[in-house]
Amino acid sequence: MTIIDVPASRNYQVIVGENLISQAGSRIKSFRKGVTAAIISDETVWELYGSPLEASLETAGFGTIHYTFPPGEASKNGENYLKILNFLAENKLTRSDVLVALGGGVTGDLTGFVAATYLRGVAYVQIPTSLLAMVDSSVGGKTAIDLPAGKNLAGAFYQPSLVLCDIAALSTLPQEIFRDGCGEIIKYGVLYDKALFDKLLAEGFSFDREAVIARCVELKRNVVAEDEFDTGARQKLNLGHTIGHGIEAQSRFTVSHGQAVATGMAIVASAGEKAGITSRDTVQAIRQILQKFGFPLTTEYSAQQLFTSALSDKKRSGGTVNLVVPRQIGDCILLPTPVSRLQNFIEAGLA
């Protein structure tokens, strides 16, 4: 088991290990005692882990209620957000109670935004069950829902009180969902850690789960400690995301987040080479590792289509979009790009 302390506006721990769902009640009891725990989950994850989580919480003295919704990005919307708020209000939850997000990134983002806004803020715990959520979305306090105009356009920075990454939950993930998380892990290697990148390139899917998840959490912890509210260094975590979110939006979310971000990394690296920023060896290494993990290197969507989606990207500031471009593995820069030049940049990456 590995414990990582995250210093932020609310300090908390991320615990990475086996069978943590069965320990959730005792660990949450350390900061919330004898109250109600409201579990928010999607229907698929609830069937797998809802009962053991409820049992753990009730054994620790919590009353429990739960709310479930259909799985998938389409559920991360205003309708479900309001339904959950009303569910909590109807059950008379107070600020002494706690929300528990059980599931992947959709569940964590949605529950976090509910926690940030219900009664102007209540405590919540992240129990991510997907690899992507363990290494990325459960840590750092970004919460959000999607709007028809784009992804994650309504949200808040609101830190959890605890994150429990139960590696045992990865055993029930379909391979394509597990691979999505690998895309985010590769992103951390490209951004910050050549040793991690080289390890993934050598070992493929057989990497040590606990060690790699913990390393990614440490890397994200360092970024959050420096820039909690995403005004500077934290923007580098968006490597591949401007183009990736465009791919997701154009596909109406039939292309998964991890796959879209991986493709976005390949495209931005190619464009970076043509702009004289990214070394040829780096482009080749990124393409090699993405192919090893089974990610597509390009997309069916045109530069014009991806550009249109990028205009709604939350990382846009006025007439500029901050792109993240690798120079070498472990060394990336923020490249402020005028919107007027963005389509040409994407075209260069697709060529």
C-alpha cells in the first residue's frame, strides 16, 4: 500500500493498494463519524462494488443511501446534476454528512461538482474504479459537468477529503477501458518522467499497477501543489486534450477520452516537429509507445472539424489557446497559439 499526501486548499491523502473498498468505512470514519454516507455511482459499477462498499460503511456506523445513473459520458450532464442535488435534499443530507463517488471519471467529476455546490460545499470521497480515474481525474479537485457546447464547461475546483484507489477493481475492467487509463499514464511520462515512459515502453500492459499508479499520483500531486487553480504549470496536464476533446465531441463521445487524448498527443507531437519544437526522436518514441498500447495515431476528423470543437475548449483565453507541445520526453512547453493559427497547427499534425 502506498499513501501520498496532497497539500492543497484541503489537504488529503491518496491511498493506493488492494481491497480498499472493504476498508472504506473505517478510513472515512477517521474524519466523519456516525453520519449518512450518500454513494453516487453508475449502474454498472454499483452492481460490482455497491454492496461491499455499503457493508463497509454500515459496519463503521454510517447510514447509507445511494443514487445511480446510466454509465457513460452522456450522463455527466445538467439533468443528472440537478437530480442528484434534489435526491440529497429530499433525503435531508447536511454538512455533517459525506458523499462517496464510486466509479470512473464521469462519476467522480459529477459527484465532485455536486459536493462543491450542495449546501455550498459538503465533504466527499473519491473511490475511483477505472485506471484513468485513479491516475488523473480523482486527484486535484477538478469537478465538472458537460454542456451541449462542450466538455467540462460548468464546474468548480473542490478538493476531496480522501481518495481510495483500490487496485483490485482494475480486474473487472474491460481491456479497452484499462487501455484508456494507459493513455493518461503515457501522458505523465511524456510530460515529466522519461524513466516512467521508458518503463512503459519496455513492459507494455504488464507494468506494476501499484507502483505506476502511485508515481502518476505523485506527479499530479506536485503539479497541484504548485498550481491548484490551473493558471500556469497545471495547464501542462492538458497535453493532447485540446485536440482530444475535439475528437470526443465530433464522435459524440463514441471515441473514449483516453483514446482521444492519445491520438491528440500524436497529432500535437507531429505538428510540434513541423514547427521546429519537437525532436524527431521524440515524435517517433511517442508514436511507438502509442502503437504498443494499441492507440490510433490519427483521426477521421478534419482539421476544420477539430478546430470548430476547440473554439469551445475551456482552455481558450480570448483569442488564444494554450497548447502543450513536447520538446523531448519529459520536457514539454506551453505554446500560446492564436485561434487564427490553430487550424493550421492541427492540419500540420494531421498531414
